[in-house]
Amino acid sequence: MKIHEYIAKDVFKGEGIPVPNNKMVTNPEDARKAAIEIKKPVAIKSQVLVGGRGKAGGIKFAEIPDDVYDKTKKILGSIIKDELVEMVLIEEKIEILSEYYLSVVLDRSAKKPLIMASMSGGVDIEEVASETPEKIVKYYLNPLNEFLPYQGREIAIKMGVPNPLISKIGMVIWKLFNVFQKYDATIAEINPLVVTANGVIAADAKLDIDDDALYRQKELVELENVTKDEFAYVKLDGNIAVIGNGAGLTLSGMDMLKLYGGEPATFLDIGGGSSRENIAKALNIVISDPDVKTVFLNVLGGITRADDVARGVLDVLNASKRKVPLVIRLTGTNEEEGQKILKEAGVSYETSMEAAAKKAVELCKDIK
């Protein structure tokens, strides 16, 4: 689950990482009032879960409150990389002396947390990695060992941080790792960490939470308004609705449909911790779409339990007036119980994504 910048900054601030004075707003008048409260020139930052928003016009600067009103009005309702801007962060404009890059990521190949740090902040780290990889310090951590403040200072020294800043930046590195660990993150990033006349400040904040750990991060889930009624949903041009529990699994299901000659009608990611009610809600959304001829439900249970999926499916089949063929791929947690529930109700299922995708395409072709 991706976390919006304004929430990530609250998390960072709570863990002792300095952030600029800011306020999230959803309308131009509140933006103007926020600028008056801040009493300084401000940045107006679109709150979208995509990168490159600055280049796309999603970040603007204003000197006076009336200018903040006008620029906020232009940003709200705009589209940044296919995402609608519904809120902006009004933030104190920072006088920057220098910029750094810091991140903690989960390196799945190494099965370890990886700290990456560079003196080249404020730019795409991918460009730095490809053009000047020597400028990036990489520091792998043993997840069984405690990460201590002196190790943060060691990383700062390896970066080439000037002596007066080593302690401050080393402490931010240590605190950023604490955020990563405490909030079950897959990435915690500051780009840039800026040096000002008053110290170091996280000018930006990125935080992604492992979907399989959302049950431990209920406060963040509530802050992001991720409820049982909300999904990652995209309407497409095909006629086979694709539902999956996880973006990667949903995309894999779509690819498999294409391989067998089918055309996806939806991308609908119900997330990694879906419930019986969530499954039913997702199915009702796609069944109500007249363009959908077949539904391909692709579930690999982790936190999502197969028996909950099966019960959600039956809830919809028993209540829905519109009968749409449903192909279910169901494996994972409680799979035997879930498969038994479907079997006793006379609902077929597959354990192979390939077999389920192929069956969905065949059923769709048979429908006139």
C-alpha cells in the first residue's frame, strides 16, 4: 500500500525526522488559509501516488496567499500521470543549501533491508545509479541484528558528508530505518533530505507498506481511507473482468488472458487483506458492468483466506439477478476449506492460473 506524502511526513515527524511546516487541504480557500497560517512563501504539492509530479506540473510555488488560492485551483482536478488530484499539501518553502538522497528498501533477492544513500539528492536515483553508480552508498543489514546510531554515522561518512553534518544525517538514517522496520515498509525514502541554515529537513517523504502487514498497520490504513469499499479499479475495453488480490497477481491474470486470446474488461485489485465482504463488493462492481461477459477471479491466499473468498462468491451468486459466468482460481490459506465450500455449492474452481484464464476465455467466446 502506497502512503500519501502528507501522511508519510506525519509518520516521519512522529519518529523524530524533521519535516517542513505543512497542511493538507482539498479546496483553494483552505489552501489560502493554510498559507496565511504558515506566514511564509509556500510550495503547493499535489498529493498523488505517482512519481515525477514536479515535471508534470503537480508542484507549484507561491509567495502570497491569493496566489496560493489561484494555483491550488488549477492543480485540484488536474490529472497527473492518469491520477486525479483531489488534495494538495501546502508546505513552507525551504531555502536549500544542499540535498541528499536516503532510502531503506527491502531487497527481495538478498532477503535483507538495504540502505541506499547519496550526496546526489533531488534527482531521479535511477539516473544516478545508471550514470554514476559510484555516488550511491549501499549498506545491507542483517534483519536479526539491531541497527545502531553509529552505523548511521558510518554511512554518512561513506557518503562524503561534511564533518559538521555527519552526526545529524547519521541520526536521520537511523531514524529512517526505524520507520522502515516499525511500519512494515517495503520502502522508506527521503528525496531530497535538504540542508538548511537551521538544520536538515525531509523535503519529501515516500512510504510503501507491505500489503501482507496491513493488519498490523491499522492506523495507517484508516488514515489512507482504505476501507472495504475501496479498490484499485480501472475500466478497460475488453469483456472479461479480472479481479486479483494484489496488483502483481491481477496484472499476471490479465497477461494470461491475453496469451489465450482474451481481452480484460477491468483491472480490479482487492488488496492483500481482503474479507468476505470485500470479495462480494468487488464481484458486484464488475457484474454490474454490461460489457463484462465473464469474470476471472484470481486469488492466491496469504492474509486473504480462501474460505472467506468462497463465502463472498456465494453471497453474490445467491443475490445477483444478473448471471455472469465466473471462473475462480483459488489457492493459499485455508484453500481446502474454501474449495470444499465451492464444491458443495456446485461452483467449479481451478488451482492453476493458466487453466483458469484459459477457461475464462473459452467461456467468453461461447457467449453470443
